[in-house]
Amino acid sequence: MGAAAAVLVVGLGALLCKLAFNCGIRSEPPSLELERTGLVDEVVVSGLRAPTSFAFLPDGRILVAEVNGIVRVARDGKVLPEPLLDLRSRVNTQKTRGLVGLETDPDFAENGHVYLMYAYDDGRAPADADKAVRVSRFTARGDRADPQGEVVVLGRVSRRSCEALPVDADCIPGNGIHVGGGLAFAPDGTLFVATGDGEVGEGDVFEPRAFRAQDLDSLAGKVLHVTRTGEGVPANPFWTGDAGANRSKVWAYGLRNPFRLSLRPGSPVPYVGDVGWDDVEEIDVAPSGANLGWPCYEGRIRARYYRSRPVCRRLYARGAAAVAFPLVGWSHDVGNSVTGGVFRDEEEYVYGDFGYHWLRTLRVDPAHRLVPGSARPLASGALMPVQVRVGPDGAVYYLSFAGSLHRIRQTNR
């Protein structure tokens, strides 16, 4: 990467952290240091431009989404000159918006389906105006996909923004900086999606739109559980009998700005990294029907500016059992912008912090409780990790927003 491009990427990363997560990136992160013996860090793909998400294909290729709306194809460690998709004309990148999520269909080898989550811009309003978020499906044929073949799965009413629409419209708010960013398929082929509350989030102020996270009729601030065509699933906890109703699509609620979602192997339970506000970064377990607390709680703390509001007072009155508190959280002197992780096996979970450049692991028991003393450092100096996955080879891969995909593997394998 050239010096100018590097400055742009780090600058965008600093903006991402400052605006979305109320934090600052360490200006000179330490060189990567693996915290355990027998491990090595390798660059698998380089030359990317502000990448945000990636996925492995069955034939060994890797798809990488870049924040500006381009989806790259990497083969044998090299980025192909032509992208799979170029959606720059419809992706809004103001503030921390952009193309934030990518997932492939479990049946990709047969259908070529790729799912993307992005802030949509139809070009009819200023770029810094309120926008909406889409989850869309595209079909890859070889190394290319037709951008005109877009099928909108969620957020079908997304021509401008959600503000003038009824709260129960099929619209995902992406007004300011909390657009979310989590896609994961369940073993049965249904899709989990993590959405942000869509509020502006600039400065320490009361933002009434944050309460959409507590409104079951809104798609904002939720873990959604839908079919591949965006319909609600009858087993969902708030199913109304209408597969098109927003409530029928809600699995869990009360999220601020969820950044990455994954499922525990052998269990339909999502684990979500929710970016904090003033105090706490958190990894949440999101069982069916769970209220994860935002904006009334940040971690286990009653959030200032919100705690005196009627919605929160009613929630507090129900007691602590009304909220699913974080599996693990950390203060802003330890890290300041969570990147939700992935399970390496049925018990070990790998996660990170974008602003403080680290990766860690923890272990959970069969009841989704933290195993005491199991949280351990894995790597420091992992520059701006935006996604973690386990590869087909069983190694941990992480994507750096600075422009590269890395693998951490055992040297004795």
C-alpha cells in the first residue's frame, strides 16, 4: 500500500472509531505480538482498501468487502484486478456508513448467492442526510456478479431514510453512525442479522432515536432472524402470524451498534459484539427473546441521559432478570471498540478490539456462561481488526481495516 493510501485508510479508521465508538485509535499501535507460544501470524492477502468483511468460498477463493462498496475476489493470495461487485454508486460512506457486512449462502456452490449489508444511497438527497440500511442478495457467476441482479432481503423501503415512515415499515435506520454489521447463517439455512439503533451518536447527549432498540416494531437495534427471502420465522419469540411483520422477524433486542455476530456450533444462539458508548464494550449472548438492555443499560451500568426516561424506569422496575447482561465486558482503558468474534470450537470464542488492536479468547460452558478465568490474550498489535473467522484449515483469520487479511496458525501443524 502506498503512503497516501495508508494515510487515507488510517484516517478513515480513526474517523470510524471516533464517530461510531466514541474512542480514539492508538496512533502508533505496537507491532503484532502473539501472546502464546507455537503460533505465527501470516499475511494471506494484502493490497486491500479499507476492507470491512470477508468470507471463504468452497473452492478456496476469498471474498472481501471494502467500505466504499466494492467486493474483491482473492485467489491464491492475490487480489483479482476485476471486482466481483462494484456498488459504489449506491453505497453511502459518510461518517461510518458503507458496506459493512458480507456472508455467503450455505449452498453457495449451487446457487452463488452472496449477502451484503450496506448503507443505501439513491442519490436524491445530500450524502450526509439520513439514510437507510439494506441487506441484499447478489448472485456470483464465476468471479463476477451483476449489480443489477440485486434482491433486497431486508430494508426494502430504503429509498431515502426511515424517518418519515411508520416504525413498523421494512426499513432499517442508518441515519448517523450506528448501522450495525452482522450476518450469519444458521444450520437450517435461516439468516441472523444484527442491526444498529440508527441514532446519530455524536457527543454525550440524549438521543431519543436510541429507544428504537427497545421497540419490537422497529428493525433497529435488533438481532433479526429471517428466511433467505427476508420473512419472519414462525419459531421467533414475537411471531405474530404475519411473516412480513417486523415483530415476526425479531429474535433479540436492545442493541446499540452491534459489530459482528456469529453462532455457537451446535446451538442456534447468536453471540454479538456490541460497541459501547461511555463506559463498556461488550460481548452479548442473545438467546431467543432476550432484551440486551440498550439504551437503558450499557453493560450492567444504568446509562446516563437515559436512566430517568419512562422506558428505562419501567425496565428497571422489572429487575435484573429482565435483561441479558453481557457475557464479558471491558472498560475504555482496556479497549474501546469491540469486534465481535467467532467460535474456534464448541467452547472457545475469539474476539477483538478495533481501537486497541488486540485479539483475545474465552471459553463458555454448555449453558453459555463464561468459564471463570478463561479469558486470555491471543495477540496484541493486530491493527484495527474488523472481522474474525475460522478458516477451512482450522486457523484463526482476522481482517485488518488497514488493508490486509491475516492468519494465525500453529507452527507445529
